Amino acid sequence: MVDLKHSNSLLSELASANPNMTDLDRLTNLYWGLTSVLRADVPGAVVELGCNAGLTSVLFASVILAEDPGRELHLFDSFEGLPAPSAHDAYLKEGDCRTSPAELRASFAKWELPEPTVHPGWFDTTLEEGVPPQVAFAYLDSDFYESILISLEHVWPRLAPGGSIVIDDYCDAELNPRAWNGLPGVKKACDDYFGPRGVSGRVLVGAGDLAFIEYRKP
Ligand SMILES: C[S@@+](CC[C@H](N)C(=O)[O-])C[C@H]1O[C@@H](n2cnc3c(N)ncnc32)[C@H](O)[C@@H]1O
């Protein structure tokens, strides 16, 4: 059982276990992002869209256990890997990052965490019904333009006041020159969604190649 009340050493364990998808910078930002939302009593669920084998979801479950055990955690993934890329996407290809619900369950069992609510399937079939009516904190990590766009369409309108969305792979080369710029479709989806709405995000800078942006609901 993880005990985040007394040590956050879980972060370095998860960074070592999942080097292709995360690192200490990402996990530390997610740890404080979720902790601050829960401590502020922002109402709603915690969701991760693009959870893969659950090696970041385990962190969310542990923070929930330490801060507010009644919170719902909802996880979404095709478990068939990525869909076909659009013209805006690069680097990864269809089927990359394939995993399974069994691997996700094994991650939760390894760290002795309560089972989350899992929504297997493509976002265009799971998000409408599966994203709870009120969301406090969301992590969007689905790599491609269409996947991030549909995630924003379903999460932003349900985000509670004071709630937060953190998105991986948003590279703003001017504000954050060290950021990894492998998945340009992510920034384009965010800019296409939030630009016409007049909403600005906060680019988060790390010691390594962190490429996070956070959008908060006023
Ligand atoms: C980089 S991985 C997520 C990593 C995970 N958040 C972590 O930190 O370990 C991206 C995931 O997004 C999922 N994904 C991308 N587009 C999707 C879509 N349209 N529907 C369902 N899953 C999708 C892929 O299956 C893949 O597992």
C-alpha cells in the first residue's frame, strides 16, 4: 500500500517504471496539481484520458487516497494503442502504445490501490457517457490532434469552477524552449479549441523536456 501522507517516494518509483511516458517533472507537477485541487475542495471527479497501463493513474489514486478517499477516478483508453494520425501529427503511428485492461489492473494491484472506473474503447464511443457530469481535475495524455480535441470537447464544459486540466506534449517553443516537440498535433488541438473561446493556458516549465500546459476554469 502506498502512503503518500508520509512520503512521496512513489513518484520516483513510477518515473523509473514508466520512462517512455513520464518522468519526475511530469509526476511532480501532477502530484501538486491534483493535491491543490482536492485541498481546495473543488467538486467533481478525477479523470485521465489516455491512461495506458495506469502508471500515472496509480499516482492519482494514491493522492485521492491520501487527500479525499471518496473521489471518483475515471480512466479512459482504447487499450488498442493510438488511432491513425492526422496530417497534424508526427513521431508516433497507429497502434503504438498498445496495452490492456489487465495490465492496468496489475498496476493497481501492485500498489494495492482500490480499482478505478475504467472505460475501455475509442474516445468517440466512451467520453460522451463516461466522463462524469462534473470534473475537478483532468489529465489529457493522448498524443494526437483528434484525440486531444475530442477530449477537450467533453471535459472543458464539465470542469468545475476552480478545476484544472493538465495536458502533456504541449510544446510552446518560445515560452518553454526545453520542451519536447515531438507531437505538434497536441498544441494545435489546444490552440484550435481554446483560441476562439479566448481562454489562455499556463505553460509549465521543468528541469527536463517537460511539455505541460494547464487550463483552469475561473
Ligand atoms: C502516451 S499514452 C498515455 C500514457 C499515460 N498517461 C501514462 O502517463 O502512463 C497515450 C494513450 O492514449 C491512448 N489514446 C490515444 N488516442 C485515443 C483515442 N482516440 N481513444 C482512446 N484512447 C486513445 C492510447 O491508447 C495510449 O495508451
